[in-house]
Amino acid sequence: MIFTMRMIDSQTNEWVDADGNMYIIYSNQELMDDMHCNSYTVKRLKKELVNHDLLLEEDAPAEHDDRLYPLRINENKK
């Protein structure tokens, strides 16, 4: 849900990659602040979303935050 809300910023800022996919920028620090948790928890939760094909994380250069691609739930997947 928290990533879905951030998609509004992506639309406003036109954060779209070269392939036309919209992404969000949400630093681990912002996630820690918004979710009131520590960095271990943020990393664990993001890893869980990636493992369940709900999030794709693209590493960025050191001076930028990673791009996060929230993925849609595939209703046909079993």
C-alpha cells in the first residue's frame, strides 16, 4: 500500500524509464521513517516483496536512490 501511494508522485514527476515503465523512488531512510522501523526490517520486507514477485528493485549509482517497480499481482499465477 505504501508503494502504491508513492505512485502518485511518480505520475506527477513523470518517473518513467526508457522502456516506459513507471517507477518510484523511496529511500530506505524514508521507508524507515514512514514505517517507524529499522533498516533491517525495511531490507527484509523489500526482499520478501521481491521474492513474491511484487517488487522489482533496480540498483542506482551511489548518489541516487534505487528505483523500485511495484508489480501487479498476477491473478492467474498459482
